Amino acid sequence: MDPRKMFVGAVFQDRETLLGDMNSSGITGISYHREGKMVVSACGEYIRLIDCLSGTSKKQIKCYKYGVSCISYTHDVHSILHGSHRELVKQGPALSSLNLEKGDALSIRYLSLYDNKYLRVFRGHEKPVSSLAMNPKNDTFYS
């Protein structure tokens, strides 16, 4: 790929488009759907779905209980994978009421954007998930 042919697709001047009412320091993950029409961003405790063609925010999903670190679109435009970032050791009094079980805090979650329900939880990480990648040929992913 020739770097001279690369260009900026859009610049969001207004922080509301990307972050909405999220009180966070910044985006921790971003992923385009393979068709390039939609993008999801992860920001602390929120997921934002953005329409790339119109540059507008389509949906905001709050994930306070588990948090959101990295994020990746699956093959379906209505499904994503995201890493949780709540560590049981660092919960403190405010987060202790969430009743997280061992394995929930550092898991990968398969989320339906259509109805905002978790389809599956992948447990087994002993440290926070730092990266996710979908296999372009089938429904496997790497973390």
C-alpha cells in the first residue's frame, strides 16, 4: 500500500459524536465492520456504534458491570467481541456491589448489538485482554 494514497476519512470535531455523555479519558478500542459502513468504539464503560457514511452515532451501550477494554467486530454487523477490564482485586467499595464472579472480570464477551444481550462469555485470561482479532475466513478469534 502506497502511503501517499492514504487519507483521513473523517475528523469528529465534536467529542459528543464519539464519546456522547461518557466521562472517560479516551477511546480504548475501535473496530470497523468488514464492509466499512459501521465502526464501534470502546471507551471505559461504554460502547458506541457509529455510522461511517453519515458520521453519526447510532447507539450507545453502557457496560458498567464489566467495563470495556479492546473491541472487535465479528462477521455479523450486529455482533462484537469485547474484553472486560474489571479486576476483582481493585474493585473497592463502589464496585463490590456488582457481584462479579471469578473469571468474569478478565473475560471476553460476545455481545449482540441488536438486542444488547451477551451471547457468550469466554473465560480463562489471568490478565487484562489487550488485543482482539477476528479471523477473516471463519468465526475464530485471537486474543
